Amino acid sequence: MVNFFQQVVVGNPLQDWLLALLAFVLTFSVLPLVRGLVRKAAARYSPHDLPPALALALYLIKRTSRLFTLAVALYFAEHLLTWPGRADRMADIVMVVSFWLQVGLWLMAAVRFGLQRRTVEANDRQLAGTLNIVMFVAGLIIWTVVALLALENLGVNITALVAGLGVGGIAIALAVQTILSDLFASLSIALDKPFDVGDLLRVDDCEGTVEQIGIKSTRLRSISGEQIIIANADLLKSRVRNFQRLQERRALFTLRLPHSSTPAQLAEIPRLVGDAVHSYEGARFVHCLLKNIGESALEFEVVFFVPVKGSGELALALDVVNRTVLSRFAELGITLASSNQTIVLREQ
């Protein structure tokens, strides 16, 4: 029996092959088993009920690739055997590539975990809408660094490569500077949060609701129905009015009364208008003043504010106030000035 296990098969004793097989089976079965147990244990708790470090560790374990587990099992088994130099080198290459690939996946998962946790805890809808932008930039940085470290571990001199990437990066940046400016503008939008998906914006002569904040452009749905696409760099250079973040909107209109109105009627106008404004819930009356004595009418300026509860709140408030004003004027016999002019002709 001892002689049987000492038989050489492909340059290695049979007992070494059995040990390598045992190491492979144990590693490839134990690691997935631990991963499965961790996933079941983590499923009992909400990620926000655990400390951040523990929640992150569980998150990364759940995102460990089975390909990486297979590579680790093969690596342990291979090191129990004797191989020719070229085969040993190939095994090292496979292990290094698998390791750094998994490191890249872990780093990407860690970035996504942090962003998602911040989004939920802070109720940050803006970050949720631009998560793909941040992940895209983070992915470029992470995978570039991972690739360079993997090449260095494989014995490649990356000094010249980094220098070449620097020169090439400058050339590429000059060639695609418009795209890069839009990319960095999207990051600025994600971090500075001037607006959110669903906000009503006015950009120069364009007005619409934000549908999507992309890497290169932002898409608005205009009030007339068409989609407006604006480059992110151009968007940041413009004066953007965000109506969604209004706490209250200002209403301004003019009442024109005829010159025949009596002083008593004119004195009643501010009170009547104030009562009409207060009839709308939440409205804040500012003033009703005789602003101008025109050639054809006495002009009262009315200003009040309406709390923003919806997109049509101001129009609804104006409708209620105007109807109430007309009703009160009719009760008191107050008329509005007509735009018609009367010309009196006298005989000479």
C-alpha cells in the first residue's frame, strides 16, 4: 500500500495528488459554506441595525465571487504539487489576476454600500438619482489602480506605463475635453445638489421637469410635452431657477377702479382685498396700495404670498381671491374701470 501511494504520476507521488485533491475539495466546499452561512445570518438583520463596519464586512462577503473561491482552491492544491516552471508561473498569474479582480469587486461594492447607506439615512434622493454617475467615476479610478497593481505583482515595470498613461491621458483629455467637462459637471450636480429628479426648473428660456441626470446631459420634460436635453456643462453655466424648492410663491396683480369711485369706497378696498386673500388657507397678505393715479383709472397694487403645496397652487389661489374680490365688490356696488375712453364733444 505504501508503494502504491509512492507511485509517481505526472511528476508527483500519488499521495501528493490525493493531498492536493483533499485541499481543493475542502477549500472549495468550506469557503462557499461559510459564505452561505454568513448570508443566512445577515438576512435576519437589516443592514441599518448593524454597526457600519460589520454591515460592510457582511456585504463584501456576500459579494465574493465563486470564481475567486475556485482560484483559491486551485492555488492551495497546486502548491502541494511540483510543476514545471512555466506551469507554476501560469498558476501564479491566474491567482494574481483572480485576487486583484476580486479586490476590484470588493472596492466597487464598498463604494456602492457607502453611497446607498448615505442615501437611505439622509433620504438623499439626489444622490440616489446620480448614483450611476458616482459609480462610473469610482469604477474608472478603482479599476485603473487595480490593473496597475496587478501588473506590478506580475513583474511588469509600471513606471514607464504610468508615465505613458500620463502623457496619453493629457492627449485624450484634450481630445475629449467637452465630454470630460460634462462628466465633471455631472459630478458637481451630484455633490452640490442644485436640483433633483422631479424638480421643476427654468433654464434660460426652457422650462420643464427633470426626468434624468446623466453622465453627459440632463433631460427635462417641458410643460408642453417635448423632451429638452441640456449638456451638464452648459446647465451649470446657466442661471437655473428651481421652482420645486419654493416655500411660497408671490402673487402680484393690479386692480383698476374708475375715477368716479368715492373716497369711502377707496378706503374699503385694502380691507376687502385683505379679507379675500385670507379666505384662501395659508395665504399671507402683504399690501393693497393705491400705486398710481392713471389717466383712465385708479390703480391698486395687490401683493400676497401662497404656500407651495403643488404645481398649480398659485393659479388656484388667484382664482379664489379674484372671485371673492368680485363678489365683495358687487355687494358694495364697487365697479372696475373700463378700458374704453369717453370723448365729450362740445359745440363752439
